[in-house]
Amino acid sequence: MVPLPVTRFAPSPTGLLHLGNARTALFSWLYARHAGGRFVLRVEDTDAARSTEASVTALVDDLAWLGLDYDAGPGREDPLGPYRQSARAALYASRFAELVGRERAYHCFCSATTLELARKRQIARGEPPRYAGGCDRLSPAEVQWRLAANEPASLRFRVPASQTIRYEDLVRGAQSFDSATLGDFVIRRADGSASFLASNAIDDAAMGITDVLRGEDHVANTPRQILLLEALDLAPPRYGHLPLLVGADGAPLSKRHGAASVSDLRDEGYLAEAVLNLLFRLGHTPAAEGWHTDAERRAGFRADHLGRAPARFDLDQLRHWQQEAVRRADHGTLSAFVPALVPAAESDAFLAAVRANVILPADALRYATIVYGDLPEAPPAVLAAISDGGAALYAAAAAALDAGADWPALTGAVRAATGRSGKALYRPLRAALTHALDGPELGPLLALMGPRRARARFSAAGALCAASVA
Ligand code: GLU
């Protein structure tokens, strides 16, 4: 029997959750959920200077908002935890001792300045920068006295001189690296903290992670982590590296593409289902087109449908999925869209009237203002449409309202009075009632607006026609 997959999302809590990381989280979650496996949240907070508790809280909130529940993680501990790396130093220490005992790691006393000079020399010679060596050849006695003298030392992993590291990437296919290009790398910093390369790989093994999906920026780390795990007799997980998210212009995704953090999108009023439908397609080609529910995403996710080409974020696509999400959302989800100026008793009717035309709460506010507040200044095209109606049209409309007509009766009366139909009939009425040339269906809007307000708007339109004739 194939064991069920265990995946994880391993963010560093140094800021807000951006779309790229949210996609990594979604795909890792789907990878596990598709097969009935487990999904784990591990907080990689070994960088004490940059990690904040506020970022952890925000991450947890964002994942909850996206519906990406985890089986183990902060606040959901189990025997394989703790799920914050800052609480796992003892485990790393014992693994480091093992590596030193096996002579697979050594103390390095090189200062930052020495390392930097060596790096510059290598770059000047056109060589890839890597540890130039030196401390790997120190005698055990020298290491002992320098440690006894409290000389700061990091711990470096000894990369085998010539070995080909091969692995099958879930996204990129067969990969192979020559160990000679890697250079010995730091696994414990001089301040005693575990490096990313070490803590990340050791935890994947300790937490039984079977499959790692992560950003392409980690490709170069993978052969190092495989070597490290092998040196500890631990099985590496399967790795898959997701292509970068780029904007429509092909540049790495940033705020200027309208791709803010997940919490920014939520604050603007985007619905989680819209964000999820978008992310589901960024680097993943679903078998079926169109809208996917949560259950359909779980059933339809395929690791072999993950692509290598850079995934393009497009704000228009997000707006498209948002429109779909609004159309499908229940009134409870959309209640946050209803502005305070809508009377509570009319909230459902208001939503029903405007929903098809609303993408963001700002749109709902615009329509609420049209219905319950003052009309915005009419732009020239609207003024032209109002004038085109002519005073008689608005007089007929006002008279119909006075007679208690609803929208069908009103348009019937105006048609009879003016002989107009179709666009020639509806365009001036819409212009007069809303100071816009498009928007939600007028019937429900008129019902919410009420005859008094509508009548005043027809009178104003009529006055405008009279004035322009005069
Ligand atoms: N903390 C790392 C990051 O945020 C995790 C990388 C990984 O998933 O292995 O990039």
C-alpha cells in the first residue's frame, strides 16, 4: 500500500502572506487532501531578529480565511511537534553532534570579512562563489583549543568531493547536480542557531513529510539538503519546485501588479473563493475549465498538471473569479458588502438587485448611494442621454409614478406616451434615475428607491430638458 502523503507549508513569519506563498500553501494542502493525506503548518522562525508573533497570527488567520486547515501546527500540537522551529533547538543540536561525530561537519572559524574577500576573489575569477576551504583541514587539537578560547565558530557540512546528486522533481522532472559545485555550507551559525538548510531538512524528516512543494527559488538548496539527510541516514522527501509567479509584464510579481498580500485582498473585499479559483490555475492546469468548488479543487488537483512555465498573475482574471464568487455567495458571506446606508430590512432585496453588477464592496456602495443617497454629478454623456429623452418622456414617467405604477407599468405608460421602445426608451430613464448609462436592472432599483425619490429625479431630468430647449 502506498503511504498517504504528508505535506507541509513552512513559512518564515517575517511579513504578510503573499500570493506566491499562498499558492504554495494551497498546492501543498491540495496535494495532501486529494489523497486523504496530512497537511502540516511549520513556522520557520529561526531568524529571531526578523520573525514576529504578529506575522504568525496573520499567517494563521490568512490560512483559516482561505480554508486551508492543518492537521498539526501551532495551536494544534502533536507528538511530532513543536511546530515552531524556535522551540526545536535541542533536536538540531543532537543532529549536529551526530554529524560532527561522523566527521560530516566541522567547525569553521572564518570571519565574515575573510569569507567576503574569498567570495569576491572567486567572482572576479568567474567562479561560482562557495566556501573556499581552510577550516576543513584544521587538526582536532587546533579546533579544541580555539573552541576552548571561545573563538566564534559556525558548523559546516562537509560536501563529498565528487558525487552526483540525482532526484526526480515533481514539477521539473529528473535533476542532477555535481557535488563539486556546491561548497561546504553552514548548518549552524556562529550564534548557535540552526541555518535554514539544516533546520528545514531535519524537520521534514522528523515530521515524516513525504512531499515538499515549494518555490523555485529553493532549487539550489535541494541537493544540499539531500546530502545532509543522507549523512544522517534520513530519507529525503520528494521535492517539487513551483515556477515563479510573475505579473502580466513577465517581471516577478509585486504590489505594482495589483497583487497585494492575501490580507490586503481580503480587506479590499475579495472573497476567498475568488482567490482560490485564481491560485488553483497559477502553474496548475485543471482538467476541467471554469469555476471549481472546494470539493472540485480537491478532487481535480493533479501534481502532474503542475507546469514549469512562469505562472502569470492577471488582475483581470482575479476580478473575473471575484464576479463569479459574488454571484455564488450566500447572503451571509455578502453581508459585509452591504453599506450602512441600506436599511436593515432591505439588505436582502438590495443584494438581490445589485449582485450581478458588483465585484467589490466599493461597487455596492456606489449603487447604495444611487438608491438611497444623492446622485453623483452627471458626466456629459449622461447629460446628453437625459436630454435625448425630452421633457414629455419624464412627465409621462412622473405621472405613472403618481398613479402608483411599478416598473413594467411605468415603462408601458412611457412607451404609450412617447412611442419609444428598446434602448431609446430605457437609456434616458436609466440616465435620469441613476446618472449612469449602465448598471443593475432598473426595476428592482426603482422598487428600492421608492416613488418619491424617483419622481424627484424625473422632475430634475424634465427641468434639464426644458432648460436646454429654452
Ligand atoms: N521558510 C522557507 C520559505 O519560506 C521554506 C521553504 C520550504 O518550503 O522548504 O521559503
